[in-house]
Amino acid sequence: MNSITTAQQFNEIINGNDPVIVKFQAGWCPDCTRMDMFIDPIIEEYNQYKWFDVNRDELPELAEQWEVMGIPSLLIFKNGAKTAHLHSANAKSPESVTEFLSAQKA
């Protein structure tokens, strides 16, 4: 998962034609660390997305703009629009993440 380090980079990535998933996280977040332990097979399975992460503490304006109230949160973007948002309360297990992603295929 590639890290996004500037708002300009974020905007370039989400405005592309390909669907992208951006994980909002922070280094101090235990749930973010837990997600890191199970996310790799999910990334492989859902490889139709390009995956990125953003440190919420380094780019708080992006978290505010896209209504990220808790971390980790997964946001799906296509053509600059947010098409789905898995909020932190629902992102604590591999099952909840895969259920969210499989629902997006429909």
C-alpha cells in the first residue's frame, strides 16, 4: 500500500479513472495496526482497486474534508467522488472489510 503524503498527491490519485481505496490511519492507532496484520490478502483479492494510505495526523484537512471521524477508515473513490466509506467502528475484522468490499461489486 503506497502512502499519500500531500493533499495534491491525494487529489491526483482520487481524480483518476481507476477506482482507489484510501485507508485513513495513524501510527498510534491500535486498530490500524490490527488492520495492517490482516489487510494484505484482502488487497490481493480486491486488486481491481489501487490501494493507498493517509496518515490522518499528517493531513488532517483531508480527514475533515472526507468526513473521516475515526480510524482506520476505508474510503473508495472513483473520478474524484467518494463512492463508499467503511467507518472505523465497522473496520475491525477481515470479515467486516471483505463484506464491505464485496458489497461494492454489486
